[in-house]
Amino acid sequence: MQRTWGIRRTGRGRARRAAVVVLGGTAVLVSLLTPAGRDPVPVADSAPAFPSVNYAVAVDESASLAPEDMKAEKAAAARIALGDVSSSSHVTVFGFAAAESAGQRAVDPVCPRTTLDAAGRKTIGACVDRLSAREKSEGTGTDFPTAIRQGVHDLTTGTDPSEPRVLFVLTDGKMDVTDSEKYGDPAHRAAEGERQLTKELANARAQNVQIWPLGFGDEPDKEQLDRMAAGGYRKGCVNLPSAGPKAQKVSGAGDVGTALEKIFAAAHCLRHEEGPSKKPPATLEIGISPLATVGSIVVDKGDPEVRITYLDPSGQEVPTSGDRRGSHFELAGGDGPVEALKITDPLPGTWRVKAEAPEGHRSLPVAVSVLWQGELGGAITMDPPSPRPGEKVTVTMRLHTREGYQIKDPEDYAGLRVSSELTGDGFPAQAVSLADDGKGADPKADDGSFSGTVTIPQGADGALKVDGTLTASGLRADTRSELGEIAPGELPVTTALELPDGDTHPGGSVTGTLTVRNNSEERHTLRLSVADVRPELLSVGPAEIQLAPGESGTRKVKITVAPANVFGDRLGDDGLRLSGTVTVADAGDDDRTLVRTPLSVQVTPEPGFWEKYWWAVVAGAAVLVLAAVAVLAWMRQRRARRDPHGLVLRLVSADGEAVGTDHVAGHGHKQWYEFSLAEPHRAPRIERRTHGEYAVQRNPEGGAVLRRRGGGRTPLPVRGQVSLNDTVSLALGEETRGPRNRRPSASARGGAATGAGAGPASGSRSGAASGERDGTGGAYDSYM
């Protein structure tokens, strides 16, 4: 199963989407819980312990194996050896078949007992490579009894009996000793083989050796594999069904590597995550849980020439040895077909494995997986902490990481077993059923908080204690206790604390309300503290509250989050959720715990300029876009109002008579229609000419404007004339077409006729005066 962590979208994505819409429209155990009624014990980091295991791998070398089968077996053996997270584990690898004539042997030792420290991990790949399929002349049967005998011998001779002893058997067939002389007369060899197999299984059980068989292909007998798994030692690394030895069968050798990793993880109490498989060049992603305290990214390269680069969740390349950003790295097998990067205190999230290979070495897929072990922390509360006999109390066991971060993904604690028990003075122990199903006392399902209720027996008359134990394969078991005491009638001080789930940034705070009542005639001091989280991550204020005799009311309680530098690389765009427990104790009543309330705070990075002001930027951009559109529309309209197209230009003689035919102007150049006078003194007429002596343009307020080459501009009103020379003037005739097929108003048509055919001769001065009378001076001024 491939999973990734830390990849949901935050406000940044929402902001970007909003911007697009707007613009588009416009354009585990490391802390100690404090017993109730005592000062809190600070959470302290502890060195993680990775339990070692003593295991052997028996690899079938019978002649039925194809070359690719043997290659897969060797890669599988290397994967679990290199992927082991414990540097104190020991491994032995040997091949087996059958001894069928003098001089042959059933077992081929290839890797003697090797400690999987840094030096041992570097040598294990080379010795595993010495495994090879047998020729016909070397004995090709399948001698399970001898293989199990060899495995038990290697696991028990000179070894620490406190280390788990595990034998993995890889085979593509079923027991075949019919050609082995040591099993007696040929007619009885099969029966003798069965007898000796039963004997060796009993010996394995007596020597506490687990047997995990893995068969591949069509030949293995699943019933025989199950018999071997059941015949050895049955107790696993943890008291969970998943940790007990069991047989597995897969369809082909290509599935052996992943299958062996899975059963190795189960036998060694590790977690296993399977990633993708791609041919190089490729980048493969694999997730590492926030619960992981040590893990190995195992890469089956297929070809030793493939080169691997590892990138952490922040996108930074990590070293293959040494320390960086709080993690320790150790690579093994880099020159072989399988390599593994062991990481202590890995950064949680999605890791990327970059595979590159030269030409000619890109035909085989590269597969990636993770083996990891972690620590699961817990916090237990009993509400109320000082109940009365017959009162029902709610017990809550909340899961978190060893640093106090809340666990987001239920897959991280899959297979978890939670058990709880209430004990105390005056009554026998009572089991408490806790569940995370969103029913009854549990407010929300699958949130890592397990709740249940229990009624305090009537005979209870003193101290109370509730225990909770978390057990999960791959996660160190954790037991937490909460102390309480039967309330002696009415308490001197009663309290109730309301703490809503908060959402803030580093350095920020969330506020709750503490309701208090002093039922006595004495002053009381209440002490507030935060437990079950690293002390530097969360703090509560005020630390003390003074209550006068008989005082009641409410007080604000502020939970403050640490600054960003305390979180380091843990605080990504996705944020973190901190979980803790706020305790209120009465110092005047022997530090009796009055309240223990779970706290959950979502911490997200302080938003940058964009996240804070995206709405203003988007609104401003929209305003600018709309303003630009308006300006463009205004400029376009203005250009259209100046377009000379359709102006009727008429020449008028000194006595007011029209000369020649009217000339209709075209669109012109940059809203100016240029022309000249042809034969100005004999038969004057208007001819369009580029760079002509004259040019006209519409006046947006009526009429036109005449431009002379080197002579400035003069308004040409609807009713009026402008002298061109001493013989003719220019006037406007009646338009019959224009840019918008408009016709001038009745007054304009009358004015044009008057200007063309009547009135005294007028030059530019009279035209200007006429323009001023028509109220066109303002428009004219805008052209000067």
C-alpha cells in the first residue's frame, strides 16, 4: 500500500483559486504522565530502543528454480537484511536442496551469523549473492527437515536466548527426499521424511524458534507450509494475532521480495509500507509516518548500475551517511542490486527516491518500500477525577506521537489494541471498555481518542486508579495511569473548564473559560499546568488563580503555542495538531486534581503577505483591470468621436457660393483626414493626399477641426467657414453617412446649408468667432 503524509491544500490553494475566479471574471513513549494531584513531570526525550531479532533465512536452491527465481530469492534475502532497523540484530543465510549421493550436502552456508551494524550491513549483500541454483549433479531435492535443523542450530548455538529466534523458509516446491539415501530404503523415504520433519518442528518449538514459510509458484503445498508455521514456536514479538507465525504463498518469484518483507515486518514487529515500482529514470514516492523513530527505505534496483538519490519531505537531498537536521543516515548495499537507507528520527512525510541509470541499464523496474518502527504515546484522563460512589466517570485514552503531536492517519495505528482497568480501595478491579467508534462516550470516530464509561462501585472509599495500555505491532506498548480519589462530600472548590479546539499560528494562543466556585470560607490557590506534550510546545496562563472565600465566577485561560523555530522542519504547509492535557489542581486541598481536560490545537504556519492580503491584492487587481477596460473603452469611444469618416467637405467662394462638388472624407490617418487643394485659383477642388497641406478631424462636441501644415488648428463649426486662401473657404456639408450611419440634427443640417450658401465672406477669424458662439471653444481648447 502506498501512502503519503502532509499533502493537503491549505489557505494558499484557496487563495489562488479565489484569485483565478476573480481575475477571470474581470479578466510513541517519550513522556511521563503526571498522576492526579501531583506536580507535572516534564516530558523528556529518551533514546529510542529498537529490539533486536536473531533470524535465519533458508533459501531453496533446487534445480526447479529458473535463473530469475534465484535472483528474486537473493534480492528478497538482501531486502530484509539491509532493511532491518536494529543494528544489534543477527542474520544467517544458507541455501538448501537435498543430499542425494556421497559427497553432496543438503545445506550450503553462504552468510555466517552477522551482526547488522554498519559494518555487517555492508557485507551482507555480497555473501547473499553467493546463493545459486543447483545442477542435477549437486542434489536437487527439497530437504525441509535438514533445512529446519540447520536453522535451529544457527539460531540457538552461542546466541542470546532473550532475542527472538525466527527462521524464514523460501521455497518453490514441497518436501522431496525420495532420492536422499540418508532417509533409508527408497520405499520408506517419504514416510521417514515426514517423521523427521515432525521431529525437527518439535525441536524448533522447544528451542523457541518461530518458522515463517514462504512458497512461490504452483508447486508448494500450502497445507505443508501451514504445518511448518504451526509446528514451531508460536509466540510472536507482541501478543497480537498479526505477530504469530503463519505461512504465505504467492504466485511467482516476482512477488517474493514484497511478501518476505511483509512477513519479516510481522515477525520483527515492524511496520511495512510498499511503494511504487517504475523503470528508471523515475522518481518514486514513499511515506514515513510521524510515529516512526527509525526506518529503512529499501530500494530493489534490479540492476547495480542504477544510482539512487533520496529527498526528504522538504525537497532537500539527504546524505547517505552522517547527521542532518536531527536525523542520522546510514546507507548499505549501494553497489549492489538492493540498497537501503536507514534513518534514525526521520522527518515524517512524503519522501522521494530518484532513480537514474545509464543507457542499457533501464530495462528493470525499481521498487521502493519502507520498514519502520515507532513509539506510540498516550494520555489518559478520568472525568471527574474525584467522583463519588455510584457516579459514572468517563475514561479517555488519547493517542499522540512521542513529541505530543496528534496522529492524523488511522492507518498509523492500525491493529491497535487498547485495554483499560479501574482499581481502587474497597472494590475489585473492573475492566473498562474503550472504543474510537464515535458512539456512546466517544464523541468522534477514528480520531485517535478512545473513550468509555465506568460506574464507581458503592464500596469505593479512597484512592482510585485507572490504567490504559496501548499495544500495536511495530509500536512499543505504552501504559498510562491516572490517579483519583473518592470525593469527601462537597469539595471546597468546584470547577469546570471549557477548551474549544483551537486553530492558531506559532506564537499564537487559544482561549478557554474556567468556571470556579469557592464553597469554603478560606482562600484557595488553583494551579494550572499542561501535561502530555513537550513543555516547550504549549504553556498555560495564568499559572495560578487566587480565589477569595465564597468567590465564584469565570476566568479566562490562555494556551500559548511555541514560536516557529521550536517546531523546526516539522511544521510544513499542512500544519501540525498538538494534543495535551490541561490540569487544574487545588493547592489548598493537598493538590487535589479538580480538572484534567484534553486539549487539541491545530498549528499552521504564519501566513505570508499573500495569505494575509490576497483578497486585497485580488480586489485591487480587479479594480485595475476594470479601470483599464474603462480607459480603453473611453479611448476607443473618443477615437470614434474624432474619426473624420463621413464628413462632407465643401468649398465655398468669396461670395458664398459652393465651388465644385462636395468631398466626403474617409477614415484618415490617426483620426486625421489629409487633403490638398488642386488648382486652387482656376478650378479649386479637394483631393486626398498623404501629408497634404490640410487635414480635418471630427470635434467630439460638434463640427470639425482643421489642421494646416505648420499653421496650427482651427475649429470648423457646423455653421461656419474657415478660409483656405484668398479665393475659397472650407465649410461642412450635410452628412448622409458616418461611422455609425448617423445623420446630423435638424439644426445642424440647417446650419450647414446656411454656412454653405449664405452670409458674408468670412475667414478664419470669423470662423473662430462663430465657433465660440456655438459653444465649441471648450472642445477646441482641448485640441490646442
